[in-house]
Amino acid sequence: MFTLLQAATSAAAKKGGFDWTMIIMIVAMFAIVYFFMIRPQRKKQKEIENFRKSLTIGSKVITASGVYGTIKSLNEGEKYLTIEVAKGVTIQIDRNYVYAEGSQQQQQ
């Protein structure tokens, strides 16, 4: 395929005409990058954002660092929330670090 494009490019250059193949290739590369990299990443970010907005007290969550816990306080208007990681042990974390919903195994 590239040999055909090179042949077309050299033929256009010899004629002294404008070469559209380079512009078409650049547009095609941008489209490939958009549909295989940018679009799926945006979709995933929107899903995570909607998940964070739907958090409620008592939800079991997993933080970005892999800590499992249960939400005890949402601290509305603040950038952090409080989760309980073990019985009687609570920590405050940034809302942006709540990554997924998880099921916590009971410790005995």
C-alpha cells in the first residue's frame, strides 16, 4: 500500500500538481487515534465521574491504591470523604481516588 502511495506522490511531484495523499493520510491517522484512543478514554472517564456522583453512605468502594472500605461520610461540599477500612478505623480520602465499587470481605 505504501509503495502505491509513494508512486502516486512521485507522479504528482513530477507533474507539479498538489499532492492530496499526504493530507488524506494525516486525516486518516487522526481518525484512527481518535476512535481507538481518545474516544474510549473519554467514555471511561464519564463512567467513573457518574459513579463518583452516585456514591451514598454505606456503599462499598475500592480506592485507587487498592484499599477496600465502606463510605461513612460524604462531607458534602468538601473534596474528601470518610471511609471505614476496618471496624472502628476510618480514613479520609480525596473523592477523586474512589475508583470502583467493591465487595468487602468480612474480617473475623
